[in-house]
Amino acid sequence: MAETLDAGLLEQLQEARSLAGADLTGADLSRFDLYRVSLTKAALPHANLAGGRLTGTDLSQANLSGANLAGADLRGANLSGANLTDTDLTGAFLQRADLRSANLSEARLENIQLDLALYNTHTSWPDPFRYRSSGALGPGASLNGAYLNTAHLRGVDLTGARLLGAYLSGTDLTKATLDNVSFSSANLQKAFLTGASLRNARFSGTELQGADLRATNLTGADFSGVFSIAGADFSLAYGLSDAARAQLLSRPATELDVWNAFTRSTTRRSLEHPDSD
């Protein structure tokens, strides 16, 4: 069971913002703001947070180099920009953690759990860790068949990701970067894609019923063989070629004349009058 913090350590966290000399084995630091706290071997010899609970904790830009976080619960933690070089994360739980721009060089990641953790092109991984197939979300991620229904993925960068057969119904992908993504046979029903970049995305066999595609960048997007666009709203979308627009408008009336329950527009109207709300 995770230990609670004593008064002295709590004061140290809140005022000194340093954990030098503290023993945090199994401690509960859930949702603490540890912004830029130092946990290096130099500042905290033999630092040990093994099995510690840090769910939802703000560790953005923290220095955790060399720390022992084996088996630690870091679900939903903000580790963006954190220094995790040579950190022991064996068996740690990092589901939904933010690892964007984090440095995990030389970190030990055996049996780590990374489902829905976020990374970007500035995240450094140890070689030869296969982060693209780890369940984490970022550029080039392999997410074929992934269950991401209703996930909150606003602004995520999934450039070049593989989402064949993925389940994305109701997922919030507002302003996400989805360039060169293959959505073949994926379920995007009622997904929120407002303002997303979908350049050169491929939609063969994709279910787009009720999807919100308003103000999306559809430059080079390929809708050949799309499964259904019934109720999808393309209002204010740009970059769609005349040929692609004509192709979509050739779909049956049973798709084009369906109302989008959220935006109150039909698919036909959103395609014929792209500048309308």
C-alpha cells in the first residue's frame, strides 16, 4: 500500500522543490506539482521511488535521471520535457502519460505499460526499444485495430501512423495532425476531427457516419472506396480537389441527405456549400 507523505517531506516538496535525501519508496505523490524537481543521483543518492504512486503528477521538465521508478504508477503523469536518462522504469505503468519531448535515453523499459501515452518527434527513446508498437501515440505509431473509442486526443500528432481497422468512434481528434495516416477499414463514426490536418490521409473502407470534419485540411486525401459518409459534415474543409468532391457527391442520397446530429447540417449541403457553417 502506498505511504502518505509526512509533514516535513510535504513542506520540502511545496517550498524547497527538492527531494534530496528523501526516501520515497512506495510513497503516494499522486497529482503533486513536482515541476522541475530534481531527482538525479547527484542530488538524491540512491533515489528510490520503486512502486511509488505518481498518477496524474506534474513532473514536466523534472530531472529524474538515474532514479528507480521500477513498478511505479505514473498513469496520466505529465513527464513532458522530463530528463529520464538512465532511469529504471521496469514494469512501470505509464498509460496516458505525457512523454512529449522527454529524454528516455538509456532508460530501462522492460515490461513497461505505455498504452495511450503521448510522444512526439522530440521524445528520445533507448535503442532498440520499439516505441512505435508499444501502444503509445505519436508520429509513425502502429495502432492497427486499436480501441480508441471516445478517447480525448486533441492536438495529438499521429503523422504517418497506421490505424487500419482502428476503433475511433466518438474520439476527440480536434486539431490533431493526421497527415499520411491510413484509416483503411477504421471506424470514425461521430469522431470529432474539427480543424485536423488530414493531408494525404487514406479512407478506403472507413466508416465516417456522423463524423465532424469541419475546417479540416483534406489536401490530397483519398476517399476512394470509403464505406459511408452518411451525416459527415465537411463544412469549411479545404484542400479537397474538385475530383474528390465530385466523387463524394456521387454517393447515394441515403448518405448525402443525412443530418449530422451535432452540427445540424446534411452531408450534401456541407459538400455543395463548403463555406457554410
